[in-house]
Amino acid sequence: MESSQRGALGLVRLVACCLIIVGLLDAGLYITQYVGLYSRFQHHHGPRPSLHIVRIILDFIPVIAGLAIVIKARAVAEWVSNLIE
């Protein structure tokens, strides 16, 4: 493997890991916000806040994209190295 291909593979893996981390952080922040709201409303006997499943699914889209990039990392790295050259 040439140095340009190794660099492209490292770049692709970095981008994939960043996508996974951003997706997990976004979904985790939404879930912890819901848990905090639920614990506040539990004491007041008011209407319970709803957990939006669609929002969580949309927050996990970067995670799925990152996993797909990790699986196809070598092919994407070859494509990127061809673009660079």
C-alpha cells in the first residue's frame, strides 16, 4: 500500500469515527435531556413529556453512515486517493 493510500485510509477512518462520535453524542444528549425532564415532571403529576423516537432515529443517521464508511473504508480510501492524484 502506497503512502497516499495509507493517508487516505487514515483520513477515511478519522471521518468515520468522528461521524460515529457526533451521532452518539447527539442522541445521548437528547436522551439525557428527556431523562432530566421526566424526573422533574414525575414530582408534579403533570403531563409526561414524550420521547420522540423519530428524533432519536434521525440522531443515529451519522452513526449508521460512519459504520458504513468503516465497513467500506478501503474502497472509499482508494476513491479518495484517486481524487487526490
